[in-house]
Amino acid sequence: MRRLRYHVAMSLDGYIAGPNGEFDWIVMDPSVDFGALFAEFDAFVMGRNTFELVQSQGPQGPLAGKNVIVCSNTLVPEDYPGATIVSSGATEMIRKLKSQIGKDIWLFGGGILFRSFLDAGLVDTIEVAVTPILLSQGVPVLPKGQRSPALRLTNSKTLPSGVVMLSYEL
């Protein structure tokens, strides 16, 4: 079965974006093979804010030509022919997607979507790149909600930049 993996960069104090959605603080460590990382997935699920950020990177962005699924109540599907816009039934859609043959699914962002899929028991792994910066404010990695089951550390690695990669299974 495919896994839904929440793979995200996070500041040391628990934010995935600055107060205005900025991500300029994220370290692009040269030791990370982003091509290999993206090749582990064939579907990318995100909320509207993350999608708009990806769209702003232009047609050659990291998700160009990929299966992009956007959970949004405000986007009009006809305006985004290269993406699947889901306005309701997102948890059912993820359940169905996980049962299909394919590579893993990257829960690409953001925190609110992560919270809803976590509460629905759909997240299989949480993979966090802890970046050595204190933002003090911004978008939290996880909005308030239910307590999750205990996590099991499956991998940890410190990169030359000081970023610590942590992987947990639920």
C-alpha cells in the first residue's frame, strides 16, 4: 500500500513558514539529492496556499508535469487544468489514492491539511528537516487538535548545513 508522507522543512521552534508565508529561511543543503527525493513520489497533495506558492515558481517549478492534488474550497478547477482540485471529500480521496498501485504520496503542505489527515489516521510517516533558525512566529507545523499516537523514530541524519533530518512512523 502507498504511504502518505508528510515531508516538510521546519524551523527549530516549530514553524513551516514565516508569518507571511515566506520560506527564504529554508536551507537548500547541497548534500540532499532533490531529484532522487522527488522520484520517490508520484502524487503531491497540498492546500491552496502551498499550491499558489508552487505556481508562483513558474512552469519549470519542482512539480511541473507531476500529479498535483490541491485541497481547496476557493480554487476553480477549470482555471488549473494541470492539477486536480478537490473541494470536498479529501480524506476519502486520500484513502482511495493510498489503495491504488503507485509510489508514495507527498503531503507537500501545509499544516492545516496535515492536521486533518493526521486526525483521520491517514498519515503514515512524518519527515521533518529541522532547520537551525528560530522564526518566533509564523505557520505552525501542526495546528491545535487531537493528540497523535506515539511516533517511532525510523531515521535521523545531520546534514553539513546543520539541518537535522528526522523520520517518524505513526
